[in-house]
Amino acid sequence: MAAAVAMETDDAGNRLRFQLELEFVQCLANPNYLNFLAQRGYFKDKAFVNYLKYLLYWKDPEYAKYLKYPQCLHMLELLQYEHFRKELVNAQCAKFIDEQQILHWQHYSRKRMRLQQALAEQPQQNNTSGK
Amino acid sequence: MTLPPSEPASSPRPCVSALSACAGGRAVRKMAASSSGEKEKERLGGGLGVASGNSTRERLLSALEDLEVLSRELIEMLAISRNQKLLQAGEENQVLELLIHRDGEFQELMKLALNQGKIHHEMQVLEKEVEKRDSDIQQLQKQLKEAEQILATAVYQAKEKLKSIEKARKGAISSEEIIKYAHRISASNAVCAPLTWVPGDPRRPYPTDLEMRSGLLGQMNNPSTNGVNGHLPGDALAAGRLPDVLAPQYPWQSNDMSMNMLPPNHSSDFLLEPPGHNKENEDDVEIMSTDSSSSSTLTTNSAAIPGKTSSHWRV
């Protein structure tokens, strides 16, 4: 009975831990947050670095399907490198990453707009060529 | 096989008597060794092997020389005997006999030479045959080598293919799940910007400050401040647009979906170095970041933000 209770609390604890780690790993997609962490010296902590390595389990498809912001995985991979961690102390670095992320984010909508423009131009061309 | 011509007469000859003495000496020696004449005959008429180093050619030549000398001597003796009386009756006969003997040897040597020639010819034919077979074998060897190479390549490629099949099978995910996931991340504008997005829109491809604070993680640290977000940090400030749902539970926290999901077990002490390689190698960093920007080079997308095409934060 005690064991079952213990297991339940364990389970609940694990579930909570799952949620927390899910949130945390997705927070890593935010370059400003990364800058924040870097400036506070978290990346210098060995335990933190090991934690980041442990978080790589989110790359498995059975865990990855819970991620809403999959860009965090790429950030996580980059964070495994000390060079990257060191660079993140600079605010300019974080700003650059932010800009690039947003640009990439807009990639598909831009592509779609271009396609629409191309489609809009086509009937016009057909009309002119017909005449 | 043509025999070499006999010694031409142009070579200077010593005086005949000395020659005759020499020839006579040789003849005497030969006569003295007549007991070993048979051995000599064997030696001369023997097989192809040159036991004492005298080749057939040399022997033939020497025989020819001897014949020549002896015949000269005989002729001179006859010439002399015409002028003088026969003083050396027996010598004529001796020389004659020697001559005949030598001639016989010569004939034998000729036969021997003929045989040797035939055998030599056969040898040449056989050698040609051997060469031909040799070249055949070499060609076969080349072909085998080529075949082996081709087979090895084929086997290697097949193995690679099998490996990739295995890999694909390992990572197999049902298409339905993938589509479901694609819907999830697209519907919430997490990977694709909303079509009405303008600079100033607080929405981002990552959880914003506000969302982070409102989440479970944020709530854990600030249990007292419940839903009160004082000052909004920079990225959510502009345009005054707040997220639609200011609820503590955001979709990206997936509370309902992940009820049965557990993180992998770990020791709570992260100070212990986990086994595995350290990615401290700076070279890897350069290789890793090919599509994303590396820290020292700039790669912008097609539409760059104006005025910031070359930001380089190593000031």
C-alpha cells in the first residue's frame, strides 16, 4: 500500500517534471531568454550544461510530438556547444538570432504570397497574349 | 641453323711449320689420349649439355680449324714429297688418318648441331605457346580483378541500402501522426507566421516572456503573483496586443495530452559528468551551423531587414 502510494506520488512527480521540462525546453527557443540565462552565468554551471545534454531526449519522436515550438530543438542542439553558449552573452548575438528566426518564420507566408502574386499575374498574361 | 663460316684465310697465318707443329702437337695429344677417345666422342657426340663449357659452335669451329690445318699439312707434305723423296712415309698416313678422323668428328658434330637446331626450334615454339598462355592468364587475372571490384562495390552498396532501410524502419512514424503534429504546430502559428503579421506584432515563433511567466514554470517561482503581469517586457509591449488567452495553461504546455507521458529517468544530480563525448571541439561548430548562421559569418534570408545586412557582434 505504501509502495503504491509512493509510486503514485512518484508518478505525479514525474508527470509534473515532464510538464516542467516540456515548458523549459520550449523556452529555449526564445533567444532573449537564452541571452538572459547566459548573462546570469547559468551556462557556466556544469550541472546546467549536463542538464541541457539530458534534455536532448526531446529529440525522440515520441517526445517531440508534444513540442509546439520545434525550433527549440535546434537551439538545444546548438546549446551543446560551448562556443555557442559563450556567444550568447552578447545581446547582439541574441538579437541577430531573433531576427533570423522571425525572418525564417515568415518564410512560408512570404512564399505563399509570392505564389499568389504569380497566380494573379498569370491570367493577366494570358489575356495580353490572347490579344 | 646456319653454321658460321670457317675462319677466313685473311687472318694472318704464322709460318706453316709452326702451325703444322702446333697441329701436329694437337694431333699427337689427341692420339695420346686415344684411350680416352671414346670419352671424347661421348663428350662431343653427347647431349645438349655443355659439360666443359665448349659449345657445339665452338667445337664445330675448332673441328673446322683442325680440318683446315690438317688438310694444309697434307697438301704441303704431298707437295714436298713431290720435290723430295718420301722421308716420312708413315706421317702421311698419320695425317691422313687424323684428317679422316677429324672429318668424322665434324660430321657427327654437324648432325648434333642439326638436332640441336631442331630442338631449339621446338623450344621456341613452346616458348611462344607459354607466352600466349601467360598472356591469357594475365588477362583472366585482370578480368577477375575487375569482377571482384564490381562485386565488392555492389555488395557495399547493397549493405548501405540495407542499413538505410533499417534506419528508416526504426524511425517509422505513422503518417497520420505526422499530419496531426503538422496541424498542431501550424494552427498556432508556431512555425509559420500569421499572414497578417507586421513588425510590432508581439507574436513570435517561440514562447514569449509573458507566456513563459504564465506557465507552470513561471507559476512555480511566483506563487503569489497569480495572473498579474505587471510590466510587459519589450517583445510583448508593442502594439498593445496581448495574447488571446491569458490563461495559466497554454497549448504549448500540453497538460491534457501528456497525462501519461513521463520523462526519462535521471539522477537528480547533474553535476556528474554523463558518459558521452563533449562537444567542446570548436571545429564542429563551424560544420554544424551550415544553414543557420554561424557566429562569424552572416547568412540572411532573401528579404533582409533593411539597414542590418552585416551585423557582426564581435565589436
